[in-house]
Amino acid sequence: MSEPRAKGLSLWVMPEGRVREGLAALIGGLAARLGTAAFAPHVTLLPGLSGPESEVLARARVLATELTPLSLGFSGVDGTGEHFRCLFLRVAPSPALRDAHARAAHRFGREPEPSFDPHLSLVYGMLDTGLKVDLKHELGPLAPPSFEGGCLHVWRTEGRAGEWREVAALALGSGADL
């Protein structure tokens, strides 16, 4: 079976500094070990945006001015049978993150997703259930407790995960490019 492909542009909140480096190393190590794709650590705020890149960026800049930095906590390692949610760190629910998702959805002419389930993926793919259970136990102690997201990242998420590219990083509270 071929790897699922994403579409359009996506809005992400990403860890910074040492947390980002540690999670990137963890994701990269798991990808090498399991033969899966590596990708940048992120929590998707809104996926699959279509339209001209310049229009998406203009709306994202306005959105970034409306948001404040987000403190995101993790509540454990989990996994599903979905390719993009194979193994992930569950993000603890917070009113600020739900509000950010709702604002993003409205800014882009969508309704907020009732099933918005924020997470930071560690593995994309399809793994045996037993291996996932073992990995959950192994990875739990390695996960950071939380991270601060100070930017709204716009990524072109066309094609396979290895082909995705960052378009802009916008400071929350100002919308300025970093």
C-alpha cells in the first residue's frame, strides 16, 4: 500500500529550542528504526487549506495577531489505526488551544471540527498492535511534559511527509514573519 499524501497548506504549532530538537531526534530515530517517514514535530491547528499561497499567508498573518503563545501539555502516548495518527503524544485539552483552532477555522471559512483531537505525531504509518503497545511503554518516559508554542507555522503539506516544506513562521501576538 502506498503512503497517504496530504494536500494543501496546513497551520501548525511547533515546539521550539531543545524540546523541538529532542522531539525531532526522537521522530527521526523512530523513522530510521521502523522504516517510516521522518517529519518535523508539530501539532496541527488546521490542515488542508487550499487557495493561492499568498491568500493563505495573508489570512494566517491576521490570525497570528489574534492569538497568544500557547502552552501545550502532553497527557501520554497513544496510537490509532490511521496512518497520520499511528503513534503520537496526546495533547492535554486546553481552552486556549480549542479557541485557537476555532479562530483558525473561522478565519479560513470553516466550522471548527467537533472532533478536534490535538496531538503531536511520533510515527506515521501502520504498525503491528503489539509493537505499538511496546513503543507506548518505551516512549512514555522519553516525552517532554509540555512545550511553549510562540509561532504559527504555515507548511505546504503536499505529497508525502518528506516533501513537506515550511512556508512561514509567524509570531503569535504580532503576525510578524520570523
